[in-house]
Amino acid sequence: MALDQKELIFLIQAFEQPRILKIILDKSKEFDRVFVYGFTRKIHAVENYRILDGHENIQYKIVGTFEDKKYWNRLFAYLKLLVLIYIKHGLKKKHLYVVGLDLRMLCVFILNKYVEYVISDIAWLYYPKNLKRIFGKIDQLLAKYSNKVLMTSKGFYNSYYKNYVPENQLILTENKLATYGRVFPLNELKKDKIRIAYVGAFRYSDIINNLLNVVKKNKNLELNFYGDGFSEIVEKMKSHAKAYDNITFNGAFKNPDDLQGIYEQNNINFVVYNNLLANERVAMPNKFYESGFFNMPILCATNTYVGERALELNMGWVCDITENTIEDFFSKLSIDDILATHENIKQLDKSQFNY
């Protein structure tokens, strides 16, 4: 049976991802009908998916809400999704656009399909050694037997998939900023003091603790948190924000609408993620693209692919994740350094960073 080019089915884990929502909107111009099935996450309160409202050829269904570390609940949610797909689309040929390993594994049970598989993070790199070996091989084989594989970082391909996915099967889809014409680059930065932005999901508690310890000892630094994360980390941030005048906690934000206002209050983007984790060493986080678009100098972790890219483009610096190395970096950084890097970024082609 021939593939119906007029109908596209998205399977996504998180409706909160602006990049995926932008892809859905773009694909809706190519296909007569776009169906989106996915989940929301409890720690994110912003309903970014509302941008899909009002598009007549897009139908979306929130199948359920994921809670962190409650993985058995996800199994039932995925079974529900499988049933919904067969009820709605039957046994006809299906064009699937699938984001994430869990959903790609689910596709094994969907008959008569053409699969575009999106790898935006390599989840199995976080697993214990034995599970990493098992799920790594499963993922590599699923990638091999997908019709197209889309990756957000060439580092993923070079390190883990090169022997399984031919280059003509690979599409590089970087985590560029989807602006929707709502935000614009910054022509000037704050010059009064070093203002550090930590934007996004709060995941690396040890690094955040190290950063907090550095900033609370130095009144010439200001640290501003924007986003959400695990309750233990968030409570630590909030307690420090109450105790120290140079630390703020600003909570969840809407992407991209709030980003320009966020970066206008800061002059360096802290993107020092855990370089002891294999996925973080090869990933390209969206903060790189936000920094490039908003002309915001960026600080990345040493021994990471994103750090290499930042240095190549003269967008910022790298340092290690320890308290001493973070403290040493900021003790040597000047406003003049920040402003010079800001001017360098302003000269870069913005098509590298946004749609």
C-alpha cells in the first residue's frame, strides 16, 4: 500500500518543546492533515502547545501527564497511545514522525509505517552499565531500521550511530530558536556588573550548588535563575534567593516570548552542564542557539561538543564544573571581556541560531 503523503502523525514525549512545535507548524504547510499525540510534564506549567490552536489541519491530543521517576505509569500511558493510534488510523500506511527512544520502541508495535526518528538526547547514556549496553544496541538498531534519522547534534552521530546509520539517511536538525517573530537580538548588554543567567531545566544539583557558593561570596556577581526542576534543587535556589541580595529565583517562563526580557537583565549565559555524563559531552543544548541569537556570551563546560562550538565561533568560554574552577573563571572575567564577546557574536550569521 502506498504511503499517504497527505497525512503526518507526530508522536512526541513533551508538548512543551518549542522546537518540536515549530516543526509541527512547518509540516502542517506540507501535509493536508497533521495529527499530534504526546504528553505534558508535571514540572512545566507553561502551555506552549496552545500555539497549535486555530490551525484547522492540526489535531492534537494530550494522552497524559508524565511525573518524574514514575516510569511504570508511563507504560500504561504508552499502551493508551497505541490503542488511540489504531482506533484513529487503523491499518493503513502511516507516516510517523517520532521523538524519543520510548516512542520509537512503541513504533515496533505499529504496523505498516514509514518512520522519521528524532534523536534529541541519547537517554540510554544515563542508564546503569548493563542497561546502557542493552538499550544502546536497541536504539542503534531502531535508528538503522528507520527510514530517516534526525539528530540535534552531529556529536551524537559521530560518537554512537556512525556504524549503523548511513549519512544519506541522517538529517541534522539543530535545536535552533523558534522566535515566531516575537523576540529580537540584543544590541546592548548590562554593563554595571557581571550578571549570570541560568535558564531552563535545573538538573545538575552539584554544579548549581558550586555556582551558588561562588556567587554568595562575591557581591560583584549577580545570579538569576529562570525555569523549573526537581523540588530539592528549586528549594535550594529559593532559600539562597531569600538569603542573598545578589541571587534571584524567577520561576517558569514562556519560550520564546519571555526570553528577550530574561536576557536583557543579564550579560552571560551559564551553560556549564555535567561533563562527566556522556550525553552532555556530545549534545548541543538549545541555550547555545539562544546565546547566538540574543548576542549573549556563553560559558560552557570543558570537554564538551557545545564548548568546542562556542570557542570556534568566539561566542564565549569554557571552564570545568568544580567550585574552584568556576570561582577562578569569574575572578578573572571582566565586563570588557563580556562586551568584546558580545560584539563578536553580533557579527555572526543569525541563521545559524534561529529559524
